[in-house]
Amino acid sequence: MEIDEKTDITTGIYLDTRRSDADGKYPVKLRITHKRQSRLFKTNFHLTKDDFQKTIGERPRNEYKELHRKFISVEKSALEVIGNLRAFSFDAFKRRFDSNTGDQGNLFSSFKEYIAGLDEDDRVGNSSVYVAAQHSLEKFHPGGVLNFHEITAKFLKQYEKWMLEKENNSTTSVGIYLRCVRRLYNRAIRDGFAKLEEYPFGRERDQYQIPEPRNVKKALEIKDIEKIFSYKAEENSQEAFSRDIWVFSYLCNGINMKDICLLRYTDITNDTIVFRRAKTIQTNRKSKSIEVVRTAEVNKIIKNWGQKRVTSNAYLFPFLTEDLTSKQQTAKIRQATKQVNKYIRRIAGKLKLKADVTTYTARHSFATILKRAGANTSFISEALGHSDLPTTEAYLGSFGIDLKKEMAAHLTNFPKEKTKGKLPAIKPK
């Protein structure tokens, strides 16, 4: 047994006798112990109990002597990996130890490993983003290998240009994909597969800054929201259902379609609906629950479209069933969103609304109307379930042109009586 004194980590060779192979042999594993916790890692060796004892004995002979040397080599490789890690963790060690060929220095291998982890955690939405980013980069840089040291600021600028000019993608897509790359690069540095001094991302002149376009998120004017509320759709039609789901989203703190689909009867009390955003449950274990007041309109929508409560934990609306896998559930939610958007856009067209009305519009409209009514940003942030105020402030940057004109008029709306010497206050809408 060898000991790394610097990190107090011990290594050992261990015969895992919990389950034998078909030929009666057992897998030989590397055992790493750190802070009194041990983990086993696979090797390429499989031996019988007798052969293992002859290999680790005091004086192994013949083929056992050669096996003994190989075991020592495995431990030596493990200690080299540990020594190269910036900070030890079992997961970081596994990724490095499993890649004796240096494969973890390859961005595409890192993509595959990270995506597998997302799939294992049922984070299907995030997984699909990383899959799309990987495919895009593989198309730009074919061959299956893109080492981290090759990802320079020049390379990233060329990729951005290719995305915009050749693939006709938006800067939003560029930003989404390259944030995935940045995430994997940071992990590679942390785990010792990439060098910090070669890091290409940043705001310095010789670094690459990921584009972060601020899309104009147009919230509806209150008069347009009233038109949607008053719209008479054919009873029990898809149009009527979509209109009510949009209204439900608007009235329920701008709840998005995924969270609407995931609502259950257990989330409902006499006066409220309480839920946690699915988007933040995985990334923020301390995310707060969102409490929505059940208004008369909300209750009416639940009564009209809520499915029969077969069990106490049944889904509120008829979008999902209990037998779906994570991927099937994600597909159902996307299809539901697509359908609601299709019909709410159709309604907006009939009402001659200029804005592109979607379920996302309902969320921004909720935030903006509250702000115009005088609600402070902290209150709106809590209602939306945001983790910080800057995110909320981005939602509130979409005031309509009418309000902007009104604000501009106040700049020269001087008081008629000079003795007062004060500008009239701007009253919150």
C-alpha cells in the first residue's frame, strides 16, 4: 500500500467478491480511501480468490509476479492522477483515472460524460441543450477530437462567425452553446485536464466574451390583456382551452408551461396554489416555494379544465400521466407548449394585437403590469421565483411605447407656478 502524505489519500488493490463472473472469477478493483471514505474503481483484471492471494502474497512467482508489478503500476498511476488534481474528489479522480489516454482533455468526450450525468439525473431539458451544442461544434470542427488547448479566443470567434453567417443562427444560440463550452472548460481546469493560463473566456482584449444579447421582451399593455380575457372562444374548443391556460399563467404569477403541466392537486389549498419552479429545483436546493392566490377566475379555469381527481396526488391538468419516462414527459410538455402557443397566437391575430403573444408573454406581462401598479422589484422577484434581482430587472425592461412617451413628456412638464419649484411626481401605473 502506498500513501500520499500530502493529501492523506491511500490506495490499495482489492478483490470484489460480491459477484463472480461466469467463469468464477472476480473483478479486481482499485480502492481509494480519503477522509475515512472509500470508493472502488474498475481495473482490467479478473482473478479467482486463489490467484489473487498468490499475486498479493509476499513472494509472488512466475505469472503472479508480473501481475503484482501491474498492480503496483495501477496504484502508481492513481497517485499520479491524484497529484495532478487541483482539488481531490472521487468524481474528479474517476474521470481522470478512466482516461489514461488523455481523452478527458477532449471537449467532445467531456460533452458525452456530462450529458450522461444529466440524463442519469433526469435533467432532460439541460441534456438536450448540451447535445445540440455538441452537435454544432462537431459540425464546425469535424474529426471527433477538440482538445481544450485548441479552444482559443480566435477559435471561438471563428465559431461565432460560422454560426451567424453559415448556419444562420442567432447570437442567442451562440451564447447558449458557448456557455456549455465554458462550463466544461471550467470543469476541466478544476479536474486538471486543462490549464488555467490557457483559459480563453473573459473580458480582456486577448480573450473571448460570450455574446449576451438582451432581447426586448415585450409585455402586453393592460388593454390588450383585457381583450384576451374578454375573447369569446367556441365552448370546449382547443382555442378556449389555450386562452384559459394563458390566462391561468398570467394570473398565477406568470407560471410557465412546464410548471403548469406538473401541478398536482396536492399543490392546492383552499385559497392558494403553492409550487416550486422545476427549473430551479435541480440547480438550487434552497429555492423557495411560490404562493399564488386563487382568484375567482383561477378557480373557474380549474373547474372547467382540471381533470378528475382519481388520486390525491393526481396532476391538475390533463397534460401528463404517471407512466411517462423523463424524456416522454419532456416531449409532452413541449407539445403542450407548442399547442397553447399556436392557438393563443391565433387569438392574438383575430384581436389584431401587434405583439407575438405566447405563454412567455404571459409571464412578462404579469411582472410588468405589477411594476406599473407600483409593486417593488423585490416583491415581483419573489412572485416570479427568481433567485436574484438582476434577473427580475431584465423582465421589467419591456415597457410599452405609450408609457415611454408618457415618461418622456414628464421631462419637460415644468410646473406653471414658479414658486413651487418642483416637478410633478410620476404616479405608478
